[in-house]
Amino acid sequence: MPDPHRTGVPDLATVWLRVFLEVARQESFTVAARTLGWTQSAVSRQISSLEQALGGGPLFDRLPRGVRLTEAGRVLMPYAETVTGALHGAARELAALREAAGGRLRFGAFPTADAALVPLALGVFRDRSPRVRVTREEGLTPALLDRLAGGHLDLAVVSTTGGAALEPYVLHHLLDESLYVAVPAGHPLADGGPVRLGRLADADWISGSPRPEGTLLDAALRQGFRPRIAHVVGEWTAKQGYVAAGLGVTLVPALAAGSVRPDVALVPVRDEEAPARAVYAAVVRGRSLSPAGEAFVGAMREAAVRIPGTSRPMA
């Protein structure tokens, strides 16, 4: 049994109960003292203090050789075992929490982060912290921030797309990602180099929203033209089908580029035309991130290195 003084629990009653259990197991003050690394007189004082706290009746009969539980001691025994067992369990769980080996992690991510960044990070995280209970939500950045502010998430993977106010949050900068234009495989631009968005000012566009504001197509507005949105399609896989059929072009962030189908070509957008989109892990300001959350942010930074078309912030 470990030294009760080194448990980190200052409550004297806890020390008394642990000493009581050790004496009961050993049926001897002398052997219990040796096991605990205490003097026999110190063990005797702890038992006397416990007896006085419980009303003064003896918990042990003092015999010529050793001790034996009284009826009061036998009544106390299961309660002492329950209390000390619960404290040991709590200590183990708290230690696991400090080491990011236990506890829970609730996070949300925007859809294209789920294409590569999140699964790669979860693979790393699961290998290192398999006992952490992980729950995940998917949503757009504004909705995720609302969930975060409401206490339903511990952290949210968000981006600068959508114009959401990020200032109220602590932001862990994960990566910056470039943009691509998705065109049919036989498109004249398919085999070329980086393209200016202005060259596609007359194209039909496929977007997740009927309005370009607050979407990736903000990049076109910054270049002085309003894209003609011919089809509103929410899912990235469906957008690819529309592009492959020649029904329009669409913008694709680097996080989703790895899942493009073979009949669609990705053409890089020149950086000065479309500044990189930043991706962050957001936490409510003033709310501490758990060790599991810190470990997951680290895993996402490691995963970002493996994704083409992204760059990492300076340390």
C-alpha cells in the first residue's frame, strides 16, 4: 500500500480509512506500520483519531498477538473499501486525463476538413490515446462556432470562408490552403498551369449557395466579377459529377483535392487572385482546452504536413 501521505488527498479521514484497512488486512499494528513505512505509534494515533471521529467506540480488539475487528470495525469495513476504491479510481482517471489517455473529446469540423485533415489526425490520435471517448459533428463554420459557444463542443475546426467572426475565440492556426478550379478533364485549361480567376468570368459556376458571398467564390468578387451560378449543389461529390458532365466549373480547396475523380481536372488558382484560406482549431476564450484537446490539435498539425497544397503557419 502506498504511503497515505503521498496520495495527494489532504483529507485526514481518507488517511484514517487507508490506515484502518491496512491494519484490518494485516491484523497487526506492527505489520501495518512496516507496510506503510510508518512507526507503530503513528498508526495507533491514526486509528485512535478515527475511533474518536466515529463516536469513540473501538474498531479493533487488542489481543496478545495482533488485533481483530470489533463489530463496529466489521460494519465500517465495506464503507472504507468503497471510499478508498472510489478515490483510487478517481485518481487513475484524473491521471489518464492529464496524460491525454482518457476522458472525452467533443469536436466539430467543416465538411472539407473531413476529407483529409480530420481522418488523418484521428488516426494519429487514436493510436496515441485509444481510451479517449471521441464524438464528432460536421457543420459549416458559423454553426460550429455556435455549438462551441454553447458548450456542446470542446473545439471546432473552422475556416475563414463564410465571414464568421473569429475574434471571440482562441485560434490554433493549423494550416493555410490554396484553391483550385475544377474543370472537366477535356477542358482547354486542364493541362495548363495556374490560372487567373478572371479567365473564367464568363463560365457557368457550380456552388453550394445561390450567392457567392460568404463562400469560396468570394475570391471572384475580389477580382471584380460576379460569377454566374448555374447550379447550386451542396455535396462535393455531386459537384464533381456536374463538373465532369460539362455543366460548369467550381472552386475546390486543397483539403478536398485528394478526392477528385479522374474525369475532373484541378487547375491551381494563382495566389494573388485568391489568397489562401486559413484553417483553425477554435476554442472559447477563457475555457481551457483539455490535454486530450491539446493532443488532438497536435495530431492535426502533424496531419497537415501530409496534405498537398497546404502550408503550415510559422511556429
